[in-house]
Amino acid sequence: MTIPVPHSRFLSVPRSVALTFGIVLGHWLCMRLAHGDAVLRANLNDAFTFALSLGVSGGLFYVSYHFRHVRHIQIAWMLLGAGVSLVAIGAVIYVMLDAQGTIPFPSISDGF
């Protein structure tokens, strides 16, 4: 059984590699600029975790949309997107708790 793979002019391996390289370079640059401030570095790391989780979940839902004609593959991509979305929700809750300075263990963000 062959599964038709929809082609998209936006999805490509070179673009994915370039985006990954840009994210890593941006994170490295932010960490170098905030070298002396440990609190700012922690907040930037938390923000990057949230932004990456949100971006990945959006990408997974985008791929599931492209497989809308193959139902079982679309459901698989949607479940992956939902799982990463829960990670993004947990990251946002952790950022809010960390900004307030109250991080109990276990916190509600650990559940996500």
C-alpha cells in the first residue's frame, strides 16, 4: 500500500535545517549577551522552551493538515501535535511560576 505524500513548497529539509541553525544561533547569542545575569539567562531559557514547543506543535498540526486525505496518518500527526501542545502549556505555567519566584515541587506544570 502506498500513501500519497502531498508536496508543499514551504516544507523542505534545507529550510528546516536553516531554521534549526537560526534558532540555535539565536539562543547562543542571547545566552552570550546575558552572560553576567543568571536570572535573565533562566528567563530566556524558559521563553525559548515555550517558543519552541509552540512552534513545533504548530508545525505538527500543519503536517496533519497536509495528510487530511489519509485519515489514520492525520490522526497520528494530530496526536503528536496535541502532546507537544501540552508541553507548551506546561512551559507557560512554569514560566509564570518561575517569574513569581514560587515553584513548588511538584507543581501544576509538572502534570503537563
